[in-house]
Amino acid sequence: GDSVTQMEGPVTLSEEAFLTINCTYTATGYPSLFWYVQYPGEGLQLLLKATKADDKGSNKGFEATYRKETTSFHLEKGSVQVSDSAVYFCALSEPPGNTGKLIFGQGTTLQVKP
Amino acid sequence: DTAVSQTPKYLVTQMGNDKSIKCEQNLGHDTMYWYKQDSKKFLKIMFSYNNKELIINETVPNRFSPKSPDKAHLNLHINSLELGDSAVYFCASSQDQDGNSPLHFGNGTRLTVT
């Protein structure tokens, strides 16, 4: 079945460092891809999404590009802040017309130190 | 103005008891979900409802029974609680079930079974 794999965490960076969190997926169709963020004690929030190949999602300085050839959707940010410390989840949804179910990766914890 | 609210936030109970978690969304969404997050942060869908109709029922013990009295509410009842049920349970909603609509999550209910 469909699945999402993220890099193991925790990822620890200093403020203003460059961030990459790797995400690869396997899917039989053409899924939509998402990054969600979970701050401590809260539910997940959508960070960005891309619905087709070569689309770039971006929000709050984070970016991710839907790469069909490498089945990847890596999350990047040029300069992280302490406030970016959270757990980041990559996810895919099964093709439109299906159930709308989201399949999540295992999450990557990011810790940013001042 | 909480978009997706679930109660209680914390639930501590003994094995064998029956408990319920309530969820309400004021976003006017058609689809609601229950997800379970284990101690390693892994998220897995349990159920989804669209306009009060059950759409997704993953491999969940039948001790878990969702109920949707209207499209703004999706409650989760758990019978005969077991130690392995300890987790954080998240309610979520989305505009529809086409797979492209982002999910809006509640802040979670941390269930501890002793």
C-alpha cells in the first residue's frame, strides 16, 4: 500500500541554519502531498501542500517541491528560528474521488537552539 | 474561536472502563476524522465520516465505536479499555473528502489507561 518515509530525528540546528527534512513516498496513483507541523501540546496544522508533479508549496519561509521522478517532497527552510521547533509530518492523500485518507510519515522532531 | 474542539483534554482511567471523547467543529466542514497518535508520534487514521455517513473504518477493534449525530460532531466511544489504548486521539475535519482539502485538527485528547 501507499506509504511515507521521513528522515529520523531529532534534528538539532542553531538559529539561522539551513533546514532540510527528507520525505519520500510510495503510491500507486498520483497523490497530493502535504507537510503538517505539530507544536508542543497542540494538534497538527497544515504547513504547505502540492497537488501535482513539479508543484512547489511554500509558507512561512518553508518550501517543498513535488518530485515525481524521485518520489520525494523534501521540506526546506533557509534560516530557521527557535520558534520553528516542532514535529514535522510529511503526508500523502490517495487520489481524488477516493476517501480523502491521509497517510503520514513517522514525524521528524526539529529542535532549534539560540 | 476554536475551529475543532475536543473534550476532554486529558483522560485517565482504569482498564476495563468505558469512556467517550467528544469532538465538534464550527467550520461547516462535511468530513470528520479520528486519528490515533502513539507514543512515538506515529499517526494513524481510525475513522472518517462524511455528512454523518461512515466512510473509513480502518482495522480498529470493535471496542471503538464512532458516532456522528450531525455533521458538526463526531464522538468516539471506547468500551473495555486496555493498556494499549493509551495514546493521544485527534479529531480533525476537512471541507470534503477529495484528498486535496487540508485537515484541521483539534488539540488532542491524551488517554492514559492504568
